[in-house]
Amino acid sequence: MEADEHVNVLAARSVATVDGTSVSFDDLWNNRRSSLLAPDVAITLPDLAGLIQTKQINTRPKDLEDIRLLEVLRQEEGS
């Protein structure tokens, strides 16, 4: 990673979203997806629903825009 990059990590076992929904690490981990970015570079991320939940923890303006875009992706994936 470069000096100006950072990674957000869910450190608690469970965190509440702004509407009170509980987001647990175990649930996010159980519903994760793995993808290859390059032949030797794999990443693991929560599924779309999990990503949306993590963005609902803070709901900063950039989180709200991310939620909107992730919802579009989820709708496209479902069609």
C-alpha cells in the first residue's frame, strides 16, 4: 500500500447501523466474495448486501452515494 492509502476495518464483533440494524463480522465473513484482481492478487469483500450494511454504519455523504451505487449494482445483478 502507498503511504496515503488506508483500509477500513470492522474491529468490533458487531456494530449497529444508524437505523439500529446489527452488522456482525461473522455474518459479513460468511457472505463474502473473493475475486482476482490479477493472476496473483486475490481480494475478499463482503457481498453487495454486506457492503451496503457497512456503509449504513456512518452514512457520511460519500457513504450515501456509495449505497446508491451499490443498490444499482444489486438491482442489475438480480435481473
